[in-house]
Amino acid sequence: MKQEQVPVTVRILDKEYRVACSPQEEEGLLESARLVDRRMREMRQSGRIVGPDRIAVMAALNIAHELIQFRQHQAVPGANADTSRLQIMQQRLAGTLDTQRGLDLESESV
């Protein structure tokens, strides 16, 4: 038996699109549209990419790259996304602290 499709309107970069999906997929579709809209707006605001087509392609490439990285990470035995995020945050914090220490040492020697 074929599942019923419902029309859903999503708004991405000030343009509306009608997409058919099953009722169970509607919330996921809306969340996906919000993600794409947010990424495209970020790219447009950066000013480095001009034109909605180029913005859409670059946003899609960035999202696809993140998905591939996530899948590769999940393929590693024993990998845990929460642990990985924590490790990344710890590395960033350590880098920031190291930078701050370097600045403090420079100011002391002046």
C-alpha cells in the first residue's frame, strides 16, 4: 500500500518551495529546510559568494561534507559522537589558553 503524501511549504532564502512528503517525514523536512536556509543565509552574509545558485551549491557541499565526516567517524569502532565533540571542545579550549598564555608572556617581556 502506497503511503499518502502531503504537500509541505518550506521557505529557503526568502523563496517558497512546495515539497511532497509523508506525514511522518514532515517535521524532518521542515528541520532540513531550516538548516539549509540558515547555511545559505550565512554564506550570503559572508559576502564571498554571490548569486543564489552558487550559495545553494556551496551550502549543499558544506552540509554533504559534514555528513560524510560524521559517517566516517561513526564507522570507526568504538567512536562516540559525544566524546568526539567533547574532545574537539577541549582541543579548542587548550588552543585558546595556549594563545592567551603566549600573549601574557609577550606583554610581560615588553
